[in-house]
Amino acid sequence: MNYSSSTNFLYGRDITITYFARKSDLPVKTILESNRDDLLHDPSSVMLYDALIYPVPEFVLAYLDQCDRLFPQAEKLFLTTDGNTYYPDKFHRRMRRILAEAGAKTDPANPKKMTEAQFQAILGLRFVIQRQRYQAVLAAALCSYLGLRPSEVAKLEKRDIDFSARLLHLRDTKSQQDQEIPMLSFLVEPLERYTHHLADTHSPLFINTQGAQWERRDVAAAISHWGAEHGVKSLTPRKLCASLGATLSRLKVEPALAAVILRHRDPATTLRHYNQRELEEARKCLEGVELISDDQMAQEYVQAYDHMYTMFGRDK
């Protein structure tokens, strides 16, 4: 578990425990002792023991999903990053730390006694704490579905997103020109929610933990970590872009249109995606062809082969 995943997991766990405690009569200790089998949920509600908790915020569902992914064999619902039991005293120490980070009063730290202002302050930390995770997912989507290069992802700012025209503006691209690409429909809402937290139009979309704008290597590192979390080793932005080109080829998209989508100045670059796919298909086809020994053509070929080697005085 890398730093981004760890931070995201810890915050999601603690805010979920806090929410459960505030929305039910269950003591914190009982919640922390819960097994995964003690909880039932759907997209709108959670049943923990006999307590029905409704509605279910997105951060609760995100935590449950992440917990299942990171600790698929664990019995407990709430764990440490090492997969161990999470005890009440440690939870209350962490809550005081989170409240202090949010600029709120650190007492009371018990979720049931916490004021609404304290709880909202903690919720306000969500974007700051989980931003690195959001960035990795967004970077992977931009490279996978739009074929963006690492430098283009790193340079994006809030002003580069035109929601009215559904366009993304790319500045100083590899072609040394500014370019515009279509914003896919499924990206609109996430980008609107994401950029809502960025006050300045010149705010970069991607920053590191020190607040500095991403560079190419940051994009590569984030996508590599994201791929590893999903069981894909050595994933790179280049591989994601190449996959998009191969997908367009398999879908039989015309090379000229594919060149526009991939923003290749030279159509020959796009054709290479098609040629590589077609050659691979040809190779598999030919390797599946078996010559029958009594076939006349096969016999003639063997005879001609033997004759050639006899002429040159070579042994087969």
C-alpha cells in the first residue's frame, strides 16, 4: 500500500466509523469490533447489526470497496493498514489529530459528542486527503480514453476545461501547438466536482503532496501505482495510449479518424497501430495452418527444397 492509498484508506475508515456512530445507537467499541459479515448494504443504506443507517454517503461505499480490495480475506470491518485489529484508544487519538488538521476543536473527539461543526470540518478535509487518489484515477482515464501524453496531463489547469463546449484545451503539446480535444460525457460530472474545489482558474489539476504542479514523472508514477493496485504490472502512460490505438484498430476505425483522435501529425504513425495488429493476426493465422504430408503442394515444396540444397552442395 503506497502513501496515497494508505492516507486514503485511513481517512475513509475513520470518517466511516464516525458516521456510523453518529447515525446509530451503536457504541464506538462495538462498531470497531464489527466483522465484515455483520454488515449488509446497498447503494442507499447500510445495516450494521440491527441498526439501519440511511442514507449512505459515497465515502462509506468507497471505504467498503477499498477494504474489500485491500483485505479480501479479513474478517474485521475496520482494520489498521497492516490488517490488524483497530482499537478504540488508537481511533480516538487519530480523531484528535484529524480535528486539529481540520482546524476544529479537538475536544470532544468522541463521534457521538462531536458537534456538527466539528464533523463538517472533518468532511471538509476529504478532498485534500483523497486528492492524490483522485488524481491517479483521473490521469489514468485521460491517458486511456483520450490518449493524452504524460506532459499534457501534468500541464492541465482548471482554465483548460471548457464545460460549455465540452472541450479540453492542451497547451504546448508535442506538436508545439495548442490543441483541443473532446471531453467525454462520463468525465463531465467528475471533472465538475473535482474542479469545484479549485478556486483559481490557473490552479493546476495535478499537484504532489508538497503542493507543486506535477511533472511527467509524477504522471508515470501515479499510473504505475494505480495499475499495480489493479493487478497490472509496469503500467505506463505510453502503454495506455498504445492500447487506445490498438482498440481503435480492432474497432476498424478509419486510420484518418484515428489519427485525429490520437493527434498524430503523421498518419503513418497511426497506421503502425493497424499494421502491428494485422501482422499479429496474420502470424497467429499462419501458425495455425498445418501442411498435410500427402498434399501434392507440400510434396512438391519438399522436393524443391531438397533439390536446392543438392545444387548448393549443402546438407539439410
